[in-house]
Amino acid sequence: MSFNQDIVKAAKANSYFREVLATGPHSQVVVMSIPPGGEIGSEVHHGVDQVLVFVQGEGEAILDGVKSAVSVDRLVLVPSGVRHNFVNTGKTDLRLFTIYAPPEHAVGTIHKTKAAADAAHEVEPHAE
């Protein structure tokens, strides 16, 4: 599936915790929105690299226990096997787009909330 969109505009407009926008044979484009005080949740992807680009808000990246700030225009690479979490420390939604290589979620996945994502993870676990 080809994909050509204003990804920053799409990420800023997204209000869902996770929405898969495009999936190719070797990568996947996803937008995410994390509410104030929320988090992605600690996880490890085995065999999957993840790139996250932040377009709104501020937060904290935790990569293998090391904390660092994230905010607009910050890109974070999470190599396969690295335990990671991202926490919204700001007062507005933390919005981002992320690229998984290879794809991590089923084509067309939409999780409106983290609770929905957690429930789906229990059914079809991908990351630990």
C-alpha cells in the first residue's frame, strides 16, 4: 500500500491512542495520542525497530531504564530488544507518529484508548 500524506497534520488531528495508517511488507505507519498523565506502557519489541516522532506536547522517554525528555520535533529510535515506555508529562495530549519495521499491528488497527489497546494485546500479543 502506497502512502503519501501530511503526516504531521494527521498526527496532530488524531485523538485515538493508536491508529494504523499504512502497512507495507517491511514497515508500518501509526499515529498515537497519549493523554496528560498517560503512557504507552513498558514493552519490548523483539525483531521490530520503532521510530517515534513527536509533533505535539511534552513527555518522557524511558529506554532500558534511562529517562530523557521528548517534545515537538524530537525523534527517538527504539531498536529491537530495548525495553521502552513513553509518558505524557505535559498538560496537553502527547501526539506522535511512529514507524515500525517490520509491521507490529494488524492492518487497519484502531485502539481508541490505552485500555482498548491493552485488551487487544491480551488477545493477540506482539510485544512483551
